Amino acid sequence: MFVLREAEVGDVDGLVDLAAHLDTLNLPHDPVAVREIVDRSIASFGGDPGAPSGRYVFVLEDTASGAVIGTSSIVAAHGTAEDPHHFLELDVEERYSFTLKRLFRHRVLRLRQSFTPHTELGGLILHPSVRRHPLKLGRAVSYVRFMYISLYPSRFCDELQAELLPPLEADGSSVLWEWLGRRFTGLDYMEADRLSRDNAEFIRSLFPTERLYVSLMPESVQAVLGQVGPATRGVERMLRSIGFRFNQHLDPFDGGPHFAALRTHVTPIRETRRYRALVHDDEAAPAGALEGLVARTGTDGHGLRAVPCRYDIEGDRLRVLPATARVLGVVDGDAVAAFAWPRTNRPSP
């Protein structure tokens, strides 16, 4: 069985190993940085639930081995007066010549910054050994964030965003950065990425602020703008299916697209429901007709545990197998929550 829970100090080594598969800003392949992220996450889960702040890190654990095989995270408030959100805004400029009787539509980019916080989703990694698992573990480790936001909305902003990775070069570099970022900062892609984790001042100070005409860029650069890399196409499909849309914003480092949605429009947030637990009488009872995530809930936003499993609904009661109840740490009458996967995506019995 597998359980989704809050990250703990003992998970640092496992998270560092996962980061080796996808070294990103949200989860760098750096033990010191990962320990800082986990410490902040622990403080966030135990902090004040009244205002959006902090970072929340979830892990997917194989209960048989204790191994951490997946992770995802939420940055509750990204983009503030002290640390603004930087992006390249993609727009279309029209130019018309009466003499030539010709209309031109030019794609243009312009560096922008936002001081209005939004909640950022990121840090999604699943170990290659459990991809395409019948329990849909990739979906589970992603959706646990939406379930948590649904249960504790006061901790998060009204708007959610996710920044997706574009196609990168074989060495992990970005053709956009080589053409644009390196010219104006003197940094290579990895150096700039590491520096921006603590201080992104150099972006707004050194990047061009005037319009950049896409047609003047090399074709290799044009080809990646707003595109999603092979490893994140599944994430794009998932986000679109639950209410997210490309907002015409690009990452200034690599041109990856940003997807956004209002919190109240996201399907798993809207459709997460609260119940009381009802445990089957014996281990041999048949699995339920519904399949999705079932979570133990609390009143303070701390102590979340969720399991991808089958279950049944009987009025305001949610029936699960004894093994599931043990992993969740619930007994009859305890508060639980659930979100069912869409019926069209369920496997045949």
C-alpha cells in the first residue's frame, strides 16, 4: 500500500534521491537546500491557518519498504512586494500599412512582474519505477495538493498557477536562456537558476524591458516558447482536464508555459467531500465501487494522510477496508475526505 503525507526530516535523503531525476527550482538536487525546504514545510503545516504563507511538501511513501517514491509541493503565496513574480508576457501586436495594404501580426514578449500573490503548484516528481502504476500514483501525488487546498482554503490564494518545463537540451540547458538570459546576465542557465532560488533581483535589473519580437529570434528558440517538454505533457493534460489554462505567461529562464485557474474552478478542489469513516468488518470484504483519494482530516491543517484506494459511500459515511483504515489511522466515526477519479478513466474490474 502507498500513503501520501506531510514531509518529515527523515525524508530528506529520499527527496534528494528523487531530485536527481528532475533537478528543479522547487526541489533542487542539493541536500542542504532540501533540508531547508523540509524544515519550512514542517513549520508551514503547523503554522497559522489564517493567511496564505509558507511551503507545503507532500511525499508518497511505499508502506512496505518505507521508501519515498514521489513528492509534490505548494508555495502558498508566490509574488509579493519583497519578492515579485517575474514572467514574460506573450502578446500579439498588429501593424498595418495602407500603402502596401498589408497586415502583420507579430508575437511579442515583454518582461513583467507581479506583486499580487498567487499559489504556485510545483515539485511534482514520481520515481520511474512506479510510473503507470494501476493505482495511478502520479495522479495521486499531484491531486493530494488540491485535496489539501480544498480542506484548508484559508491557507491559499484565490488564483493557482503551475509552471511547466519546456523542451530542454540534452545537457539540461535552455535555448531561450542561451539566446536571451546569458547575453544580459553573463550567467549560464544552471548558475542563474541557483541564484534565483534566493534572489531574483538580477532578472528585473538586467533583462531587457522593451518588447522582444519573436520573429527576430532563431527558429530553435521560437520553437520552444510556450511548449511543454516530453516529461511534462502528462501534467499538462491533467491540468487542462481539471480547469487550468495557459495564461500567455512564460518562464523568463526557459520559455516554459504557465497554467492558471481560480481555486474555486478546479475540479478536485470543488469535488472533494467530507465524510465519517466506516470500516469494513473483515479484511476479505470486496473493494469499493469508487476509486480515488481518501484522506484523514483534522481541524488545524496538520497531520494529513491520504491513500489512493477503492471505497464506497453510504449517505454521509465512507466505507474503506481495514487495511486502508490502519494506514490512514482512522476508526469508525473519524473525519475523512475523498475525491473520486473520473469514471471514464477507471480501469475495468
